[in-house]
Amino acid sequence: MSISELKNLIPDYAKDIKLNLSSLASEETLDKQKLWGSFLASALACGNAKVIASIENEAMEHLSVEAMQAAKSAAAIMAMNNIYYKFSGMVTEYQSMPAKLRMNVIANPAISEKVDFELWSLAVSAINGCQFCVKSHEKKVRSEGVSQAEVQTVIRIASVIHAVSAVLNAEEALKSNISNAA
């Protein structure tokens, strides 16, 4: 499945989401690796199988095997870290305790452009709503020379992919509800 096919699954009531998906797929603020890694990490974080398949198919045309792996690793590690650090931020007496969680991939993400891995981690952290991870990754990428426009584009990708996933999940639930009622 491609992004074009994915757009065709989005119902008319979510036309703005469809239009945003189209414009972001051809966004020029980011290089191809940053763009498609952000799409892939975001899709994985959102968990909708159709979105993941579509984005992965498109990403394979633009990303190396190593970059694909790194985007997947960013989604995986942030799934864990976002929960842990969101909790320790809410219940502050745990902040002084070591996390005792393995996070080696952050130091060695399998791509030479570590800032790209940080951007993908930022996208996933935004989706997962961890303000502490968002602030940490945003600070890191900005210190590495990533512009505000690039950061904003990554977050726009995360928000649109999240919306596409939510709409498709809702449509599946509605169809299931209709067939169960019949």
C-alpha cells in the first residue's frame, strides 16, 4: 500500500487530514532521511497496521536499511522511555533514582546522523505526550543545528500521522460496530 492508497482510506469528514498528509509527503523543509524517518517512526508509534504498511513501503524508497532500523529503534525505545520519564515527571520523588533501563540505542542508533535519530525520538515523544522527553530531544536537536522550521515539520508529521491512525482506527471500530449490530 502507498500513501496515495492510504489517503483514499481517509473519509470525507477528515479531508483536512488527507490534505495535510499529501502536503507533508512532498515537504521540502527536511532532507529525505529526516522526512521519511519521521514518517516511519511516527507510524510505528501510532500502531495502525495500514498506516505502518503504507509509510514503510514509501520509506523504503528513501531510506537506507540502517536508517529504517534506526527509525524503528527510535519508536521502540521511546515507547519505553516516554512512559518511564512521564511517570517520573509526575511523581517527582522518583527523578533522583536511576532509571535502570537499557537505552544503548540512543548512543549508538546504527546511523551516522545521530541528530536524525534524535528528531525521530522527538516525533515519537510528542505522539506519546512526554513533555520531559520532548524538551530533552528538542534541546538536543536545536543544539546540533536543526532549525525551528525543521523541528516544526517533524512535529507536523507526527501530528498528522497520529490523526490518520486515529481516523482509521475509528473507522474500523465503526464498521465493526455496524457488523456486530446486524
